[in-house]
Amino acid sequence: MARYYRYKIPPWARHCIFVIEKVTLPILIFQLMRTLFFPTTFDVFLLGIIIGIFIAFYLEWI
């Protein structure tokens, strides 16, 4: 299994990853509030995806 190193990718792609990493938590909090107040199937599904992306960044899988 090949290990993914974020510092070996082009600078523009690395910058995109850093921006997505910083924006994920506020989007997660907003989506959590939205799901708590107006729960729909799509909101729950979207919240699960955002949580998965946040965990992947937190555990440095991405």
C-alpha cells in the first residue's frame, strides 16, 4: 500500500488541501446545527460525509 504524502504533491494542490482542511470544521458545525433543527435524509447523509472528511483530516489520512 502506497503512503500518501501531502508534501510531495504540487503546491497548488497542497494549498487546496490546506484550505479544505481549515474550512471543514465550520461547515461541519453549520451542517450539524442545520440537521438538528431541520432533519432531512439529505442533511443526515451530507453530515455523515462531512464527518468522514473531518476525521480523515484529523487522523492525517489526507
